[in-house]
Amino acid sequence: MTVVGIIAEYNPFHNGHLYQLREIRRHFPNAVIVVVMSGNFLERGEPACVDKWTRAKQALVAGVNLVIELPVTYCVQPADRFAEGAIKLLQELQIDYLAFGAEHASYDFLAMARKVQHVHGDFSRFNESYAAAYQRAVTGKLGYSVEQPNDLLGLAYAKAILINHASIKLYPLQRVGAAYHEQNLPANQFIASASSIRRAWKQDTKKVLPYLPIGSQAVIQRDQPVSWEDFWPLLRYQLIVTPLEQLRQLYDVTAGVEYRMQQQLESLMAVSPLTFETWLQKVKTKRYTYTHLSRLAVVVLLQLTNQEVEQQRQNPYLRVLGFDIAGQNLLHQIKKTSRWPLITKISQNEKKGIISSDYKAGRIYATVWQQTQDLKRLPIILNR
């Protein structure tokens, strides 16, 4: 059995993702495709535009065999730690290949990772973010720059494979269509960036439809996308009532950023309308990037503590969101060999245990999505 893994967010599931799956099937026609997917909060520090169950079903309908949720404690991490968490899950799922989109699919990512495995950015410069410092250090080591988003993720995956001594082969696929950060829907083609799709979705649903598979089209026509503005009142409340000392106990809230978040909110109280974007731009500095602060906003919203993140790292698990017959057969095989708990349903007792952070994140997301996310939810099963 050949098992191909994917690390994804599907925010939302679009034609670019469908193209990736078809390319995998073309090269590995009999493979089991396993996706480790971010749940309701994502690595770039934002809520998912639709809930994890909807996105998992879209992936299964498109040809994925098994969807496993990446714990929220990994979803609030920068790229290297996000990648390490996902690779650990895929290693436990016994995958042979990791397929991922890259702006430069010809790169030998493992060779690059060996050269920069011990490279770290210099965070002593207060006028430069860690991400910028790291990219500068990598450029110095390799002799050329690696700055495109998916290339950087590919390098992070390769480093995580080396760190975990995983026997996973990399299978980069050349990205096609719009660039990762492209904000406008491209004319005369059917693959657009996820960010441009989300942006257009709010304005004119019909314009978005050509860039989506049929299953995603139904979701777009039925629902409105969830965004930070939906959670902004709750985040603002948390920032107002949470003492500074308590904020410092939250994960990665360090170096005075907790004071700046509260101070800038207070300075904007007379602004109307006061939006999440307005506040974030006010807090942003050269040292703290938009994405870094967005992740910290998720941490504050969910009140994720250092203890919770460490607890999940020490007590890993596999949370199943959906599968078909091939995926079910793989789960049976994994169950015989894995030491990790395989979770298919959360009971009243389990919600207080190792999955408590994901359960909390699901409850908070459900205040907007208004559908229960975890308690007694069973995996989606496709009979094919």
C-alpha cells in the first residue's frame, strides 16, 4: 500500500486543491491519500472561512481517503513548528510520500534542509521580524533566496522530516495559476488563490463559482464566510478584561506585546467603527508581523496557555474527521501499530482530557458557525 500525505487548510477547497489531487492520482493511481488538515483556526492566524467538517467533506468528495485534524496547538505556530507537528502526525500515519505545492518544484528541499538545519534568524534586531531575519540567514547559507510562501513551507517540511528522522519522501508539485497572496480573481483561468476567493466571496458570490469544484460551489452559495470580524467582539472583550499578568501566561505572549495589544486597543476606543484590521495595523511593528500578531490574537481568543501547548506535545493523538473504505482500511492498520489514541468521537469525559484545547476551540468557533463541532460528532464516512 502506497500512502501519500498532504498538509492542508482548504480555506476554502478550490480548483487548485482539486488539481493537486488529480496530479497525485496521475502519478500514484492506487495510493491512499491522507490529509492532515487544520481545524477551525489556521496557521496564518485566522478563523477558517467554513468549519472543519464542511472542508473535510469537500476533500473526501474530491478523492481524499482519510482526513485527520491537526490540533489547534500546532495551528497557532509559525511555519517550522506547524510543519513539525504535521509531519509527526503523518509519520504516525505511516505515509510514504508528502505531496505539496511549490513555486519551485525543481528544488531539492531535503538537500536545502540539510544545509540550513541549524540556521536560525537573529532576533536581536528590534527593527526586523524573526521571519525576515530567518530568510536572510537562509539566503546567506544557500547562496540564493527562498521567499515564496510554499517554497518556505516545503523547506520547513523537509527540516521537520530530518528532525524527526522520518522515512518520508518529498513530492513537490509545481503550483499553477494565481500566486499565493494574489488578492484579485484572475481572468481567463480557473485556479485562483484562496485569499482572492475569500475576498470576492463577500462581494459577489457568482464571480467566485468558476474557481471552485461543484461541492464547494454549493457551500459558497449557502453560507457566508467566517472571518476575524465575527470574533472581534469576543477578542476585544478578552483584551479588556484579562489582566496583563494573565496574558503573559498565554502561549508565545512575550516581550511586552501583551501591553501593546491592550494599550493600542484603548487608544482606539473612540474610533468608529473599530475593526479587527484597524486594531491589528495599530499593534503591528517591524518586529511583530501581521501574521505573528494574528496568531497571538487566536491565542488570546482561545486563551491557550503554555501548559496546554506542552500538554498536547507530550500527549499526541489522531483525531479522525472522515474517511472512505480505503481510508478505513488504513486506520485499521494504524490502530494495530500506533501508540497514539485514535479518536473518532468525543465524549463528556474526553472533552476534559488530551483533546480539551480542540474542544474549546470548537465551542468558540460554534458561537459564529452555530453548529456543534466536537461533542458526539462522528467522522464523515463515504461508502466508495
